[in-house]
Amino acid sequence: MNRFSIADKAAETPFRELVEQYGSPLLVLDCNVLRQRYRALQDALPGISLFYAIKSLPERSALAALAAEGANFDIATTGEIELLRSIGADPAATIHTHPIKRDRDIRDALDFGCTTFVVDNIDELAKFEAYRSSARVLLRVSFRGKEVKSDLSRKFGCDPRDVPWMLTQAAVLGIEVVGLSFHVGSQSANSEAHVEAVRACRDYFGDATLAGSEHLRILDIGGGFPADYSGHGLDLAEFCRPINEALKSYPEHVRIIAEPGRVLSAPSMRSISTVIGRARRGDATWYYLDDGVYGAYSGQIFDHVQYPITVFGDAKSVSAGVLAGPTCDSIDVVLEDEQLPALEIGDLVVGAMMGAYTLASASEFNSIPKPRVVAIDAPVQDSENVSLLLAEA
């Protein structure tokens, strides 16, 4: 899968059928792909409990499909709690991982039935003194990933040298710290950062000199497992193998959990947009779509991702072209500096790997609605639920 490809016009047919039935633009969620990705990651991380990061794709159909697979859930807001409520998810299968919370956020989560929270500083820890009889916490530790798209430890996590002091303060407040947590960042190029963090955290488990160390029984290795946007054939099992080796040093009583998001959701969704206008500008033809970087392609700006895009036409007759979004903003450009076949108004453009942080960060700039979601083989009715299987473009 390349960043850009041209397919035969006949390959447009299944996408055309969806547009004729549901309109354009669309985001097509294939719950079977989501299930397959969950199973693949579970195989690559045997014995590790997976808590899906809802923020990557907060769609009811996706959550219901994963819940049916036995997934747990990583929640960060009351809104995400309400999504889980709507599908009847088990509150016991959740953790609240946002390190910074209002008192209302804590109460909302506890009312739902979530009792495990993440903190990373003394102020956040102190917020749980009032809830020490009903809540337990994981202490998030900062480990900076050297080769990541988004360095989450820049914003969250305590310095590893502060862990003993934080454990002591928790003991003074009577708050039970049941484990440690980290997130090395998004789209890790390799698993070296995970391995380093796993090894660094190991020293705190079973260290009798640390206050409350006897309560440490969970290690949360976060997310960051990469999605293969380039189509080069990322081997998920190979990526996870060093992590599994490093985890063998942990005592058997320590439960290992993870917070995958993108690696599951990204491949599960494709976008379909329609050419709504065109114009000759300089040496290139500009094709204007009914979706762009303020819609499903928002991840090109917020998530630093280039999505694989397919157009349909004569690959032998191409010229300089640009794919632009529908808004009045000049930054709303999806693809440029490419050789495109001649496209007509009404032709379709398909984006792949569109599940993670696309709809989640889409807006309604210019009062243009977000793309409609159609779910394939979903266990619950969300926007739409169809049994049509799409052919590969």
C-alpha cells in the first residue's frame, strides 16, 4: 500500500454502491478488520490484558465489537464513559487513564463502576484522599520515546527518580498505589522504548525498601504500538517479541496490561469522498472533494499521518493534480504534487487506514457536517450497519 495509487475504474463499483445508498462523504468501519486486529495483538502479547484506548475511534459499533471479543477499555472522560454505558460495557473492565482530572471526573467514573485511576503528580494524588476507600491508583512514569510521532511523556508522567517519593506520599495519605504505568509515545518506530521502560519499572516491584511496594501488582505498558500506514508489512509479533522477553523478569503475580488504540482502529476504517469541483491552477488541476483536513483527513494535521489514497481512472494518462477539501481555508489540501488521471465531478476518492484519530479530531468548520459512518458487520446499530463487504481498491 503506497501513499497514492490509481485503480481501474471498475474497482470503484462497491464504493459507488455505498455512496448511492448512504451519501458522501462516508467513513466505512469494517468491524471484522477490527476483530482481526484485536486477535492479532492478543496473539502478539499473550497473557496481557488489552484496554482499548477509546479516544482513537470513539464509535459505538467499534466498542461493541471489541467488547464482544473480551476487550477492556481505557477511558479518559465522562463522555467516553457514556459511550460505554450505551453498549452495556462492564465497568469492572475499565481503567481511567487521564492523569489530570477534576473532582467531578473522579466521581463520574466511580459512579460508573471504574475504580482504577492513573496519576502522575502529588496534586493529582491528593485528589484521591477523599476516595481512598473506593479508588486505587496507578502511578504514571515518564519515559521519553526517541523515535515517536507524538511524545506523550512530554506532557504526562513523573520523573522515574520521583517514584519512591510518590509512593511514600501515597502511603501517608492512605491511598493504595497498585502499580505503575507508562506510555512511550505514538507510532513507535521500534519497541526499544517499551523495553527500556519495562526494565526501568521492574526495579520498583518487590523492593521492600519502598513504601507500599507490597501493593504493586499491575504494570501498564501503555500504547504506541504502530499502525502500518506505508503498507511495508509491519510484523506485529516481531515488534512485540522484545517486550514479551523483557516482561519475563516480572513476578508471576504482576498483571500486565496495555492500552492499544491506533494499532487496532487505524486499519478498520476507510473513507469515501466525492469530487465536487475542479479548476486549472498553474500547471496543475485542482480537484475539490466533499471531505478534507477539517473532516476525516484531520489526522494529516493533528496526527502527522499521510493516509494511503486511491483514485480511479486511466493510470496511463496522468498529469499534475491536487486533491483539496471543501472548506474556504487554503490549508485544506489532502494531496498535492501527484500525477493524477483526469477526474470528473462525481468521481470517488478512497482513503485507507482511516480509523485512528480521524473522526475523533474532525470538526464542522464552515458548518460542514462530519462524514457519515457506516459500519459493516457491527454487533450494534450505530449510524448504519450493512453486511456489504468491500473489495480491495
